[in-house]
Amino acid sequence: MDIVTEPDARLRIAPELMMFLPASRRTEWQEVTPDGTSTLGHHVESIGIPLTEVGPMIMRGSGVAPSYLLTPGDVVEIHPVPRPQQLPAEPRFLLDVHLGTLARRLRLLGLDAAYHNDMDDPALVVQANEERRVLLTQDRGLLRRRALWLGAYVRGSRPADQLRDLLERFSPSLRPWTRCTACNGELAPVTKEEVAPLLESGTRRSYDAYGRCRECGQVYWHGAHSNSLEEIVQSAQLWTNASNSR
């Protein structure tokens, strides 16, 4: 006669977090073994879920902290971060080397999005911490670094999907056309006369309103935006409005 034993402890994983589990273990219930020293947070991360993506953890109707030590028989529900995610201030972002297109789109919307195409993981963590930026990445190992103050996993393989994911998660205030998409600097209004030497003759004849990046000096003008950029802005405004109305 087979003897049926109960698992030491069980974690019930919300559907939104299932994507982080290995394909061979992608089931709602996860069995873990308490050892007296490993915290609940450690067990969650050990099955593949970064704590940056975890919201309320509920046991017997009450919330438990990541520092809780599991005991045999515990059953804990693991929920995702609520959306929109509440932050102490308007979010500022830092993107890893693989998210350059997303960085430019965030800047297009007026969001403070720092990006370097040559920065390694330790340096990213240092800058995120010093400047209190949310580190955006698809590197789960980077999100599990203990020193990191706050990070977020970016969902989606296409820049449009990634942008929508970020806007729905953080619901930031948008200020389109106010940042330099090249360097993230803020744009300042300038007269046509100030930037005339930098413009083609056709541009000088056709446009009167100009802005210049305070950091790198790049010049922008009303009407210089392609239809595709206008569509990005309009879609982002719709997504943000929908998120705020929930």
C-alpha cells in the first residue's frame, strides 16, 4: 500500500506570474521544503520568480513578508504586483543595454529614461540606487541582485508591447515632445533666429516653433515628427488614460 504524504509547504502561483516558472514546472501549485533558514522570498525566487514582480503574499487570510520563515504545512498564495504600481514619487527609469528602442519611446513621451549601451550589471545597479531609478530589464538574474533598490521585468518582445506594459504598470504622467530622444535631456524653447544656422533652408521656411536639448544641443521643431511617432504618442495616451480610469 502506497503512503501518501503531504508536501512540507505549498505556494499557489497566480496566473500572471506563471511565465517566470520553468516550462517543466509551470503549474499553479509549487511544493517547497522549509529548512528553518530560507525565507519565503528565497523560496519564491528559487522557483524562478523575481521578488520585484511579487505583490501580496497571503497565508490564512493575512499578508506575510518575504522575510517569513516557512514551516511544514504552510500554504501561501503568491500574487503579482498590483497595477498601477504605487511608487513614492513619479517614476524615473534606467534601462539595460537590450532596451534601447524602449528608452527612446519613453523619452518621446517625456519620461525620464536613462540608457547606456555599454553599462554592465553592477554599474546599472549603482546608478539605479544612487538616482532612485526603476531598473527596467528582461534579465531575471539582474532583478534578483540584493543591492538593487527597485526594478521591474519588462514583458513583451516588441517595443510596442513593452511600452504598453510599462505604462499599464506605472501609469506615469506623460509630457510628449519635451525630452531629447537621443540623450534624455529636457527641451527648452528657442527662437528660429537662435537655431537658424543649424537648419536646412526648407525647415526655416516651413516651421516657426523650435526646441533645443539643454544637454546635447539637438534641435527639434513642430512638424518634424513622422506619422509613426505621432501614433506612438496617441496610443500611449490612450493606454495611460485607460489605466488611470480603472
